[in-house]
Amino acid sequence: MPFFSIAALVGVIVFSFIGPLVYTVDPLFLDKDAILLPPDALHWFGTDRLGRDLMSRLMQGGQVSLIIGFMSALISVLIGLLYGVSAALFRGGFDKAFIVVVDLFLTFPTLFLLLTLVSYVNASIWVLILIISVTGWMGTARLIRSESFAIASKPFIRILHIAKIHPLRIIFKYYAPLLAPIVLVSFTFGVGGAILAESGLSFLGLGIVAPQMSWGSILSGGKEVIDIAWWVSFFPGLMIFIVTFSLMNISNALQTILNTKDVR
């Protein structure tokens, strides 16, 4: 199953980033004679209510959704790594502050926190990346913190502190390799969660705005004609499902492999 999931994920990435080089239809071109056409030989995924080719829009929107997903997950993991390891390194008041901050963030449902933050700023790709990252690092940080306490008790870490090695160098050179399995699993989960978060915001009209597009905004545009044009909502929803389902399978496979190694 993980191999099929990896192949599906790679296929979607190729479709989104390399597809436009082959399929050169303008995703913004309005064709009054091709409004809500079903999938056919000319428009493989059909057209939307403005006569725009849906396949080219899914390629363009896929770039935005995937960039937001991967960048948000990367930033979230980096925040979680730095904050979680720092809590184990410095302990004391810093660790207590860590617990308070994490619990404070977890008190608010993630969706409502996202809605609150987005409502005060104009959404763009980088704004959404920042907002989703800020609201998605807590789980990773808690996992890394608990594992970092075990690493901090090892003799070579104590020697590094005695030698007064810079904390950032200790984190990235010594902690990060040992925490790589947790970071990798958290990253794969984070990508799927970030794509779903962006899609949800765009579906509610609070995410990507025209002329930019994402799978979520395309899906949102199809909800008004879903009774007469199923393809407008089906194909962006299918893309979101393929990516998130593939990432979940990859994450589960990684966890299984890591748990097997721990048992041995």
C-alpha cells in the first residue's frame, strides 16, 4: 500500500507542476461557448460555469495547494523541533512556559483559530502558509519534547553542554538526526492537514482569492452547480482525497516501520 500511495502522490505532483508544460490551455480563458461542458475529448475534466477548462485549473490550483501544504508542514515541524528541543535543553521556567503556551493553543479548536486569524488579514499564499504553520506546530512540539528529555540525559549531550557548544548547533547537529523519525512522520501528517486546512478556508471563501486558485477554491466554485455539473466539484475533491489519503498511508507505514525497529 505505501508504494501505491507514493506513486499516487508523485503522480499528483507531476500532474500539477509538469502538466502545464504539456497541457498549455490557459486556466483563466473564458469561453462563452463552453460553459459547464462535461468531460470530453477536448476538455478532459470538463469546464466550469465561466467556460474555463477545469483540467488546466486543477494543475494551476494544485501548485498552490501543494506549496501551501508542504511549506506549512515544513515550518510547523521546524517550530516544533526548535521549541520542543529547547524545552528539554533549558527545562525549568522555559519548559513551564512551553507547557502553558501549548495548552493555550490547544484550548482553541484549530478551525476557529484559523478563521479568527484569516478574518483579520488579506489571504494570500504566504499569509496562509504562516497562519496554518502557527496553528499546527503544537502536536509535533509535544512529541519532540518528550523524546528530547530522553536524549538530554545521554552522556554526550552533557559533554556538549560542558563544552559550551551553541544550543542551535546542538539542536540541528545532534538532536535532529535522533529525532528524524518523529519529524518525518509529523511532516507527512502535517502536509495532509495543511492541504485540508487551506481547502476548508478556500471552500468557505476565506482562503485563496481570484485570480489565484487552489483545489479548495475550485471546489467551492462548484458547490453552486453541483446538481447540474458534478465534475466541477468531483475532480478537485478527488485531488484532495488522493493527496491526503496517500500521505496518511505513508505516515502509517513509517510509524509501523519505526515501531518495528523499536521493538527489535
